[in-house]
Amino acid sequence: MKALNLFRHSLHSKNKKGKENSLHSSGSLSDKIGETDSEIIKDKKEINSNNCAGNNSESSCLQKMESQNKNKFLNDILTKDYQDVVDENLETKFNNNEELIRDAETQKMIEEYYCVECEDQPATLYCEQCLDNYCEVCFKNQHRKGKLRQKHQTKEIKPNEKIIENAVLNENTINQIKSEPNIDLSEINFDVSKSIFSNNDIQEVGEWYVERTKYIPLRLTYEERKYLRLLEATLNVSEYTDKIDIIVYSNRAKRIVNQIKEFCSILSGLVLSANYREGQRLFQNKSFEDNEKFFQDIFEIGRRYKITTPEKMPDYGKLIYLLQDSQIEEIKDMLGFNCCIPLKTVYNFLENRKNGIKLLQDNIIAVATQEILPTNKTRNQIQKEIKIKENAIEHLAKKYANPELSKDDIKRCLYSIGDNHAYLRANKDPCTKMIDYLKKYFKPDKYEPNYSLAIQMGRNTSRLTHNHEKQYNYVLQSLTLWKEIAHEMYKLWTLAEEDLLSGDNIYRLRDTGQGLNRVQNAPRVSRTMQSILYKAQCDIGSWVGSSVIHLGDHNVPNAFMFIDKYTQVSSILNPICICLDHIDELCNDEGISSYIDREFGGLETLKKTILADFFKYAFNGSGADNFFDAGSCIDGRLTSAWHWCSQIEKKSFFPIFLLTGFVGFNGTI
């Protein structure tokens, strides 16, 4: 009754003094609203309690009258002034990101079809006791404790059509794509394949692709990239090699098994945190042996990714050494499962599928996988080439699609082959450019004053003595060999992993002068390198220097070190090519142009100075303590080039490198 009297008094005050005086005498509008709301909540509770008791009809009637009068009062005070106050509060909250403002339709959809707890995941379960919709994760989180809660019954909720529609392309967009002009296949120039194949490769396009795709890894799918990120995170925190490749007197096999299981445990935890449902399905009440296929697949994803992008995944060494240890018979028996499976390549994927090999033998595949370069082309030319390539891909996808081989599978294989061509351009083309520079600015039978390539042992760190002609041929041989190695790098990498992961090929932990390293023979890589060397010797016609290939000794301990060395060739040559390509642009500035003329005698003279210094001192046998470790051997040529890179700051032309954007020989530019 006290609340009712206060309520009547406020009404009497409002009617007597009017709207403006009422605001001043009764306090602020927000205070009145807050007081009224609290009274309504109190009355609602009292009404509910009285209904439950069912023994006080008079008080129940009074409570209903109070509620009705208060509702009338609320309707009276919901005037324009009140609405202005509400709008101000909402605007303040919106600006401060305090609360998300939703329209009625959106709010209704969230309440009916989304999880009541997180509000960002579609509801999949309806709790019959809680009367709420939950996603699977929130339901288990809310019902994980309490005996009664754990017994709550649920019903599955079908996904709402509006939610599904959000993931579908708009019909107008699809029609716009379909309405683009088509280009007849007769416009395709199949001579583009000549820029992809080397002269001594198989001449027929189909046979070349069949052989080539045996070593081209499949491009990663979207789902595989999710697991790749988890694998990289695990490798980043793992200390596997720090705890295994050390000299201690404890049981090495037990340490290896414990570290592999710890690695798998970290990986399992990350998978569970990234995808609760998938993680629960994989690891609930299961051992490592039960998830053998999962670990094999995720390790294979990391290996496949590293081959296609050598500059990424710096912790690949940990992964390959872990897998190398897991292939030892003793370790494999103690683990109870095998960590390795063969790499998934384009050829393996298509081999057992209908029309798979026919796809590789189709001549149009050369156009569907070519890389489109913008150099010296107009925008219209580039767009036309892009359209021709897209039409070629669509043509092949429609022609060879069947129940065993979908259009998406065909496109994935074509894109994987295209990735290989992009790799060749990035790693093989710098060698070709440097060969062109050598032939353009220097001749084997004559030389200009101050631009002789002759070197002498003992001068400027040289370990070799060559006259101009001999050094010219020596440089040409080295660049040609590097180009051939880059061309076959996918094959070499695949064979290197086979050597490393062979259980019969045991390694030895030795101090090679650069710390403890795993020294292991690499017969597959060695045989392939011998054939590549023979091919390069046939192309040149003669050979200067040693043809010894260091592999499995203290210079190159194992196949992984060999691959790691030769993937750095593009990191050495690319910055030099970029500098030479951009020197002409520097002359547009008068100050820089006068500096080049004053210090180097002109633009062409500067280019010859840079090239002469590189061709002389990057191929002089330096970079080691003795002739056997450096010198003119196959591995020593690359060692000398790295030594030249370490001395770049001392060169007179180093400022020119900086002006063209040079930052280092670490693959950044």
C-alpha cells in the first residue's frame, strides 16, 4: 500500500504542476524512469508469488491495479523528451562500442537460430529443460557441471535457410561472370610451351608433363592450410633438435620417443583449441596409434608446402629430423605408429582416376598452366592473356570431368603445375639473366682494359689462378649448372626426402667443424646430381675445375643441407639482377646521374664494374680454410658466391645497391 500511495502522490503532483514543473519537482526524468522500472519489477515478483500461493485474492487484485496504473504512467511519460534521452543514451553507447544496435528482424533471427550464449554461432541443439538454443561448444560448457544439468535432454535444430543463403553467391554476380565475352580456343598460341621447356627436354608437351608432374606437389586446400598453421606453431615452440642432437649418455631412443610424443601432444592440443568438434572426435579416449593417419597427413602437408615455397617455414629442419628419427626401426617399434607417407603429387593424384593421364597429355595444358608476365605489355594484352588462360582451364575442366575426377580437382592440378612454372621463373630466370649479362658485356677471347676476369691465387682472397678466358668459361659453367639444378629442384627435393626418411640409411652424429650435424649418405640425390652435371658439361662442351660433388661428408652432411644450399641461389642472384635492371631509372635524377658519371664514368661502365667484380671474386674459390672445402668443386662455387655476398658493404658500388632498394641477400628482395 505504501508503494500505491507514493504512486498516487506522483500522479497528483504531475497533474497539478504540469509537465515542466513536474520534471523539476520530482527529480530528473531518468531517476523517475529508474524508480518506476524498479517498482514494476518488484510488483511482478509479488504478483508471481501471490499466484503461486493462491490464498490472498485481495492483495492480488491490488497488485494488478498497481501494475495497470504504472503501465499507464509509463505510457504518459514516454513522450518526445523521454525519447530524446533514450536516443542520446543509445548514441553514446554506440559511439563507445558498449552495445551492438540490432534491428528487430536481426534480433529475432539471433534469438531463434543462433546460440543464446555466444550469439555468433548457429544453434545446433535445443535444451528442453533450459528452453534455450545452444551451439555444441556452449552447450557442453554450460552443462559440464551439476548432476541435473548433465541429464538435460536436447533436440537437434535444422540450419535456417537465411543463414545458408549468406554463403551463396548472389545470382546477379553469377550472371555477370557468365556474361563475360568468350575467346575462341583457336586464338591460343601453343608456342608458349617453348618458354617452359628446356632444349633437351622431351619435345612432346604431353610426355613432358607426365614426367614432370611426378615430382610436382599438389597445392594445399583451404582445410589443409588450417592444419599447416597449427603445424608451424608447434614447430615454433618445439625444442626437438636442441634435446636430441646433443652428446649425453642417457638412452637416446627413449629421448627421441618422448620428444616425438610431446610434439604430437602439443599438436593435438592446438588442433583441439582450433576446432573443438574435430579435436574431440580425433583425441577423445584415443591414443597416438589410433590417430596414425591424422599425424601422417599433417606432417605430409608441411613437407609438401615447404617444397613449393622454400622461403617459408624456417623450422622445416626440425620437422624433417623428427621424421628421420621416427623411421628408425627401433623408434618405430617403440612409438607404435608410422609418421611418414609418400608426398601427394599431381601425377599420383591423377594416375588412378579416369581421364587423369589424358589430361596431362592434352596440348592445351601448356596454356592453362602458363605464367602471365606484365613485362612490356599493355593492359589489354594482359587481360586478353588472362582470359585465354581462364578459358583453357575451363575447357580442360569440362572436357575431362567425370564422377572420379571433378572440375575442382582438375583445376587444383592445373594450378599446382602453374605453381611449378612460377617457381622456375623465380629461381631459374636469375641464372639465365646473369648468363645473358656475361655474354653481353664480356667475350671469352678478348677483354677491355680494367675489365679482365683473370684472377690469381693469393690476391683478393682468391684460391684459384685463371686467365680471362678460363675464368669466363668457369663462370659460365657454374651459372649453367645452377640453372639446371633449379630446373630439377622439385625432383631433387623429393629424392632428398626419400634419402633422409629411409629407415635403412642410418645417419651418424658428428662434429663437422660447424657444430654437431647428422652425416648421412644420399645415394638418390647423388645419382641425380651426376646426371645434371653431365648434362651441363654437354651443354658447355668442356669443363674447368673440379667436378667433385660433396654429399654426405663434413662439407655437406646430408641431403637436407644440400637442398638448403642450392635453394639460396636465387637469393644471391636476384638482388644483383634487380640492381642492374633499375640502374637506368636512377639516371633520371640529375644528382645521382652526376654522381655515377663522376665516380664510375657512366651508366654502362658502372654495370660492367659490378658484373666484373661479381664474376671475378664470387667465383675465385674463396670462403673456406683450405682448397678441398672451397676451391673449384661443385659445392665450392656456391661457397665462394656466399663469401662475396658477405663482403658487399666494402664494395665501391654498394651505395648504388642501396639506391635501387637493396636490403640484403636473405631473400627479401
